[in-house]
Amino acid sequence: MFMMRLGRPRFSKGAIKRTYVDRLPKVHCKRLESSKPLRTTICSATKQRTRKMWARRARLRNSKLRVRARYRGRARDEGMRALILAGGLRTRLRSLLNDRPKPMAQVAGKPFLEYQIEMLRAHGFEDLVLCVGYLARHVQDYFGDGRDWGVRIDYAVETELLGTAGAIKNAQTFIAEDAFLVLNGDSYLEADLRGLAGFHQNWRSADPQTVASVAVVAADDTSAYGKVELDERARLLHFGEKAEASPGWINGGVYVLEPAVLDSIPVGAAVSLEKETFPLILEQNHHVFGYPVGGFFVDIGTPEGYRRFCRYVEEKQEAS
């Protein structure tokens, strides 16, 4: 009867190494030199993967930094606030509006002001101030904080009529130290609003005396609007009163203004931007430039203008 001797099996050192290394992926690992301890085994492919991983992380980090730099540059431009002067009376449209303020006139099931807000949003203007007065609650209740239209809306409420310039002065608390966009709340101009902002910034950089830019529209008959005179550089020379029929440039009701313009507007007074403020800043040797626009323009302050905008909307809906 043979008795088996129990105990720890004896293997050579080389056999242990061969058994361990054979279990590792042969493609990526190299056998250890017999002079090196087993625990110091390092895969060369692991080193390569580590180097590639850190290289990818470095590229990703640099890419993120470049994207952030571009975003910061856009944010300064796209952060320009837009004001809509929506506090006027409905004197000439009373028969069509019933109990609504003029900017809330219904066009194809939506208020006129909604078309302006949608246009601003389409051009990247998301911070809005609505300058409201007459029947202001109708506007505030309908638009609220603007989130349903993808914008943020603040309200500057007039307790008494302040005119176009006075309404802007009344909204001064919402205006930062940068230029801002202004739209008349009773006219519609199909224009490149971002192009107007860039036009103004270019002139402001080249000529520090520039404090405003005005969108101007060519008209065969300027008698209903008043003629705007420009020089060969498109610098505005004069805001004309309504006069005899003649072709020329008219005010398109869209402006980019520097905060310095607010210094020329008295607090709490009824002041017209076109008839009083612009002539005053021109007398003070500030510069205003005209930005020619060839798009559709209409003033809805008259029944004919209102019906013309309704036809414009219907044609666009049919075309789409």
C-alpha cells in the first residue's frame, strides 16, 4: 500500500512566470525578464493607451476653451436689449380695436405686438422691455414674462403719456451701459436687425461721436412720414417734418441707441424722439447714421396701414 505524501507542490520559479504570463493577453504584453520581479510587469500597450487618453483630454479641454471664448464673444453681442414702444393711444384705430391698446390689434388671430416679438426672437434678441402705458394690463396679461415666446420680458409702465423719447427714459432702469435696440410699437419693418446692430457698432468704433443709428426706408412719397436727409456717408443731417410729396428716405421706426442719448431726455416729460431728441443731439455735435433697409414697411396707426399689414400676413401664410 502506497501512501501519498501531502504537501505543497513544488514548481520552479520559471514555471510560475510562464503560467502567469500565458494567462495575459499575448498581443499587448511582453514577458518579463527573468531578472525582474513579477509584480513589476507593465504592458507597453497600456502605456500607449494612457498617453492617447491624456492627449484626447488635452484636445477636448482646448476645444472647450475655444468654444467658451466664441460663446463669450457672441454673448456680448446677442445680449443687446430690445425695447418696444407700446404705450401709445389708439386714436385713429378706435373703431377697429374696441377695448384693446393699439399694439394688441388682432391680425390673423394674433396681436400685432406678437409679430414684433417673434421677429426679435428670430434675430436673436431675447431680453425685451415693453414700454407700456394706455391699457397696459392687456399687454402684461397676454405676454406675461415672455417664456411662451422664448424671450424674457420686463415692463416699463407709464402712468402718463411720455412720448417716444419719454418712454425710453422711463425704461432707463432696464438699460445697461451698452447700446440697445428700440422698435416703434405701431410699425413693422422687415429688416436685418442684427445687421443694424453691427452697422452701429462699426460706426461707433470708427467714430466715438456716434450715439445712434436709424433704419431708413426709401419711399416714393415722404409726405406722410417726414423726410430723413443723409449725406454721402449715410450720416443723418436732418429729420424733416411732413411736407409736400417727394421721394426720399423715411424713418423706419427701428433704432440702435447709446445710453448717452438718455442724457438728452428730461425725466417725466413728454418728449418726441424724432422731433425733439434727435435734433437736440445733432445740435450737440453727436452723430447719427442711417441704415438703409429695403424690406416691407408699414405703419399700422391708420386703418389703411392696419389692413395692409393684414394682407401682408395673409400672403406670407399662403406662401408658406
